[in-house]
Amino acid sequence: MKIHLDKSLPGGNIAVPSSKSYTIRGLIAAAQANGQSHIISPLIADDTLATRQVLSGLGIDISTDAGSESWEITGNTFKAPSGNLFCRESAATLRFMSAVCARLPFECHLLAGHSLMRRPMLPLIQALHQLGIEIETRGNTTVINGQVITRSKVSLPGNISSQYVSALMLMAPACTHGLEIHLATPPASLPYLKMTKQTLGSFGIKVHSSIDWQEISIPPQPYLPARYRVEGDWSSASSFLALGAIAAPVFISNLDTDSFQADRIMIKFLAEMGAEIESGQNWVKVNPKPLSGINADLTHSIDLLPALAVAAACAKGQSILSGVRQARIKESNRIRAVSQGLSAMGINIIEEDDRLIIEGGQPKGAEIDSFGDHRIAMAFGILGSVVGETHISDAECVTKTYPDFWRNLESLGGKVTQDV
């Protein structure tokens, strides 16, 4: 599907969807608890439905409560799957469930979607090998021979993906002696580990971590059923926050300003660039002001790269976005995708190993390749609606985390036309 965007001045009120990261973590925790749990206000999108589908294939009963926005999970009823477990394009599903399947006493085949096949798994596979687990990748399938895990110590790099560490944290309580996780390097995307710890705490799990988070200890203990409410998604909000900074006032509800989510820092970045930020309980409003360039370290908030880059493209002066190396192994090579898209829109940009240098200017409409990456499509959708004459390919990829994105942009006044 291709989206065409004519020039407009979108602004107004919008409620962002629930958090993908918290929904997936909550589902996996609930699946390991004895008894019934409820996930309140889950995100319903491709990635979260992938996790739900995999858990259902493993014998976990998940139903939608009648007349309410919640899922009811009857946990700890795992059984051997009858076929492949399809993770779609969800890296979190593949990585987290690889660890969970490792502690189940049967063989599981986790099937990856086309783009997910390109994303690395080796550090997690090597960590599970240390615990005595037989796991290997065969083409687009990760094969795990699960067993009772009696080893209790594991070491892995912390600077590649926090998802490997979160995966081990989610399986740790079910290990015979718990798990002591040593990170050989300081963790990237640290807030995501704090999110995992917070979710585990909601299901009764105690997690001990050193100040620098390079040592994490989780004793053996049972998951307890819980009513788990999912907060709004700051990652999904980031493009609309950028819209408020470069176009017209945008009021966004369903956002917890005290959240552990890393991408909450977007409002700090925009304020440093000159945007006017207002906030209250569960809402943020961004008012446009003349923007100036920024030096921003995205080491712990790498998903902000596309949205912050389009804001920088409209700012006066130079912006340097650093700590972005890991963006190359997301749904697309986001450094290359952002660089290519902004260059097509007439913005001077220098691509380096671990940073992007953007000279702000006056972007113009262009043909944008989303590379099937939801965050690229959303960020350039925002910019395209402001400058007009913009076409975005593979625009349906937003269903990964934000199925209503194009409808929401249109509701704010964006002139959106769909070409199937």
C-alpha cells in the first residue's frame, strides 16, 4: 500500500495506543503465573498478536473479556506445540519466547517473518548454550530443545540489545536455582530492563540489580496472577510529538509522564530544541515554536531516531544524533533509511557509524521508501503531511505497532490518500 500526503497543517487532540513493550511483557509474565490474570487495555497490533498467538500455540488460554478492553490469561498450562510457532515480524516475541521455551520440557520451533530473519539472535543463543540449552537457527526457524534449567549463571554483552537480557529475566524465576546475569558491557537501552523489572514486580517477582545494571540476580520464585494495566506508548507517540513541534499544537492523552519508557525523553529533546511543552496527569501538549538544532544521545532511546530526525530536518542549524549504531539492526537499517529519506527531501545529512549529522532546512515532498519499517513510515508520514507532495511505500507496515496511525493523522487534519 502507498500513502499520498498533501500539504496540510495537522493539529488537535489524539489518544495514543497502549504500549507494545508492556503488553508483550505482561502477556509472557501472565502466561507463567498459576491462575488467571487480566491484561487491561492491551495493545492490539501485529507484534502483540504474535506473542498471543505463540502462547496460545503452547497451550495458554487467552480470551478477550466480553464488554471490556482486557485479555484474560489462564497461566502455566504449557504443552508441546503441534506445529511451528509464528512470531511474525516481532523481535521481542522471538527473543523472549526463545528463552521461555528453553525452560519448557519439549521441542519448540519459532518461525520468523521475512524481515525478522535478518535481525541478530546469536548473543541470546550463546547465553542459552551456557545454561545447557540446545538451540539453533535453521533458516527462518529457531529450534529449541527445552529442559529443566539447573545452571544459574550466564554472561552476555549488554550493549547489543536489551531484549536478550529481558528474555533471560523473564525465564529466570522458573529456573531451578534462579539466574545470575552478568553483562560484560554496560547495558544499552537501560530503561527497557527497568520496564522488565517493573513488569516482573507486578506479578510478584523480586529482581535484584546492581547500580550499573551489569549484575542482575533473580531467585527461583513463582509468578503470581495479577490485574495488569498497560500504559500508553511513548514510542508510538513520538511522531505526533514531533508533529506538534513543527506544525500545529497537538494534545496527546494516554501518556504517563512518570513512565519508565525510554522514549519519554522525546519531550525533553523537543523542549531543548525550542518547542513549548505542557503536561499534566496522563497528557502532554506540544506547541510549535522556531526550532534549533540539538545534540542528542539516543543510546537508551534508539527508537526515537526517525521522529527526532524529522524534527531536526525542520530546525535551524545542525543537529547531531549520536548513539544510533544499533538502529542498523532494527526492522530496517534505520540510519540508512532516515538518511535516504531526508536526502530525497532536500536535507543535507551525513551518515556516520554511530551518529547522524543533520543540517536543518526546508524539506520538500518526495518519494519515501519505508523499507517496511513502521517507525520510518510514521515519522515520514508526519513530515510529509507538513510539506506535502509526499508518497510513502509499504505504508501498511504501521500495523506492527499502530494500526490506526493513518486514520489518526487524518483525524488531526492530515490530507491522507491511500493507493492500494
